[in-house]
Amino acid sequence: MPAPSFADTFANARDHLCNLPQYLLPQRSLTRLIYRLTRVRTPWFKNALIRGFARQFRVNLDEALAPDLRAYPDFNAFFTRSLKAKARPVAPGDRVVCCPVDGAVSQTGVAETDALLQAKGRAFSLTALLGGDPERAQPFRGGTFATLYLSPRDYHRIHMPLAGRLREMVHIPGKLFSVSPLTARMVPNLFARNERVVTLFDTLAGPMAVVLVGAINVASIETVWAGAITPPLGKAVRHWNYPPNGGGAVRLDKGAELGRFNMGSTVILLFGRNAVRWEPDIRAGTTVRMGQRLGKIVKRIV
């Protein structure tokens, strides 16, 4: 293997230097502060915050259900804004897997043994991602995965890739590193270290996991059936079971809203072995929109 060039060595040192402050920041205190600020309803403050954000990140307001920035009671309501009814058409067909979010593909691939690709040269544990339970991870070993990064300007509601019945939800406390591409390259086991909410569904393709990964400033993660899961940030793993015939059974159609990030983050989508095949153009760096065709079922389970 050839020795790294000076340019490569310099770039690596620069990335380490840029990433160093994340280890020093009071992640939880900062995230709690952001939670409060994004819910301030003082008109001059929230309007200035929303206008500045929309300008800085060039948010497309034409597709928003409420394009008037003053209509939002606080910044968080703007950040998690609804879109017009036809802004995100859902790819039709029971065997078609649609994209759950707006964003960009960080990685796709196969969960070789217990490892998922995080970035070039880095992998992380499937079992650790799902809360440390080998039995929970077993159905996804050898299966396909896609990691989808949501930037600040993206639509931040998360939707169902396939119709499914909720089986289990797990909240796993952790760190709150950024999930930007730079951090994914630099922080080992990033997605298995950050706070996250794991949702497990039974679908036509078999088991499906939609993992909502928290990050710095992601002050709250919500699901449509349980409301806000975080805060509290907490330190203990919590899990909820949803029996198929119980009073709390949850079934969601393809394209239905599953949850939302109050500030942006990452979604990791998992399927079992030989169950789903991604479209050829779905690869690292591809920009995606909620509802577009992401892949198709190749082995129907039920």
C-alpha cells in the first residue's frame, strides 16, 4: 500500500482539528438550551430566528403548507413544518420501498456479519446500534441497509417506507455528536454512540427497522404513536412492546408519517437478508426526497 501523500496527511489533520471541539462541547447542556430557544414564542425573536434560518439555508417555502413565516408559533413549528399535499408523491406499489425522508444517502450496503459501513474506512456494530441485544439484531444480519442524512434545510418529518405493524420501540441514550459527513468520517462508531430511537416493524418484506439517530441540537425526537421520546435525554435504555392484538396495536400505511426530528439528524433503514434490493442510483452522495422509489421487495414474506 503506497504511503499517504502530503495532501492526504494535511487533509486528515485538518479534519481532526475541525472535529476536536465536538469532544469538548457540553453536548447535553447545549442541546437543552437549543430546545428552549426553538420554542420561544416572543414574536420578534421567533420571527427573526425563522427568517435568518430560512435565508441562511435557502429553505424552499413554496412547498410549505404555510409559506408565511409569521404563521409559525415558534421556530420548532417552522422546522417541522408540513408540506403541501402533492409536494411529496409516494411511489406506488406494495413491493416498492419509498424513501422515508428528504436528505442525502450517506451509505448503502449489506450488513456483513455484525458490521455496517459508516464511512470510508469505518464501520459500526449492528447489535450496538439496536441497543445491544443480539436477538434484536439477528433478523438484519446479512440484510440491506441505507443511512440517510438530513441537512438543516430538509423536510424533517419521517414517513413509512412500507406499510407495517409496529412491534417494538427502543430508546437508547448516548452521545450527541453531529452527524455531518465530516463527523461520520472522524468519530468511531458514531451512529452506535449517539442517542437514538429504534422502531421495529413487520412488513411484506419481513422485519424492518427505522432508526432515528439524534445529534447535537436535536433536542427532541417524536413518534406519531407516543409523542416526544426525548426529552428526557436520560441514561437508561427504555423499550416498549406492541402486541399485534392488543389495544395499543399500531399499524401505519406506506407514506404515513412515522415521526419527526425537532432539529435535523439521520435515519438508518434496515431490512433482512435478501428481502430488499436498492435501486442502482441509490448510493453514497445521492440526494433523495421523501416518497421517491428507494428499492423493491425481492422476497415477499407475508
